[in-house]
Amino acid sequence: MQLRNYSKRTIENYISCLSLLSRHFNLPPSELTDEQLRQYLLFLINERKVSKSQVNQTISALKLFHEKVLHKEWKSMLLPRPKMPKDLPVVLSKEEVKKLLEVTINLKHRTAFSLAYSSGMRLGEICQVKPRDIDSDRKQIRIFNGKGSKTRYTILSPLLLPLLREYWSRYKPQTYLFEGIKKGVPISDGTLQKAFSLNLAKTGIKKKACFHTLRHSFATHLLEQGVNLRIIQDLLGHRSLKTTAIYTHLVNFSPDQITSPFENL
């Protein structure tokens, strides 16, 4: 997985999936039969009551293990993937984002939240971003080796620069823009997730939001401002425009702002 440039988090998750499977049968995964694999997935669904995404992740780990480690043909029909629910993502309004930033007293956390909302970066990308990736002259942020091993650029808000400079002056990060207690080591995504939840609770906002909600809010608010969907796709680093198009279902609009094409006949 390292040779194929999988992310550290994906590697850890896949190894965990295979380890749990091995312990369940007390056998190495290479010795398990097709029927045992089916039984295990049913165990996860019916007994463990795990999420559909976790079942899918287990299947992905098994597929990679069979194809790339055991060099066996993967029988996709043997272990069908559960259909994922097509829920729309949670989005914060501009007022709610402002309230979140106002209650976040910790400068490091407020800067990380602000960067995520203003640029649409993923949590993992926020943790890995380095000071040299911030181009204040061109108002761009370089995201190196993002999801799918892609490098892309996203926008840097000029209004964010004073906050970034204040943060830099106080923390003086060595390698990563956001570092943990130990210098030179990136902050963990769990730390930022926990900080987001704690500060969201302070606002009284009842939405089931997480750190990734800032990215969803960025995309939705850009669409409401009239930014082309194709541009938003590039900023987010989506492979397919279909993925980005989900935000069209989240846009707030007033009917009185729309002119019927009949009026232009």
C-alpha cells in the first residue's frame, strides 16, 4: 500500500479490517474460504451493526489483499457491496460559521477552521499543509498529494492573511503549518475533530456537523455566489463533476430572484 501511495489513514484502516477478520476466525486471511468471508460480512451487518461504509471498507481491504498480495482473481459478485444511503451533507449557514469562529478562543483551532472554510480543504489536507504551500502573492494554496495522490491549488482569502500571520508569529511552526505538542509533527485529525465538536457545542447549533462540514459549506456558499460548478470541482479536487453536483441540492434560493425563460421569448 505504501508503494501504491495509499494514505497513512487508509493503510491503518485496511490493516485493521484484515486484523479483525483474522482474529474472528483465528486464521490468517489467506486461509479463509469464500463462504467464511460472506459469513463475516453478515456478522458485521447483523451482529456488530456496523455502518455500511465500514462494510464497504472491509470489502475494499479484502479486494486489495486478494488482488495485490495473493494475486488472485477478485469475485466481486461473491461479496456484493451494500448500497450507500444517499443522504445530503450537512451545511452550516454563513451566520453559523461566523458564530463558530467567534466562540473558538484557541488561535490554532480558529485558524485551522478558518482555513478549512475559506479554501474547502479536507481535514487530512489541513493537517498536512506546510507553510511553503501558502502563496500569499498569488492568493493560492498548494495541496500536495491530496486524496487520490493528486496535487491541486485552491484559493487563499486575502482576509485570512492577518490571522495566518498572527498564528505564525505566536506558534512558529517548523515543518507543518499546524503541529501538535511536538514540533515538526503534524497535528492529528482527531485533535481538530474534537476541537470542532467542542466549539460547535458552545454555539448551541444542533446540526450534526463535523470538521468536514466546513468543506461542504465552502462549496455550497460558492455555488450560491454564482461560481461555476466546474471551478468548484477543481477547487475541491473531485474526479467527477457528479460528486460536486450534490451541492446543487443544498443551495438556498428565492423564487423572486429567478426569471422564467418565458419572459425572454
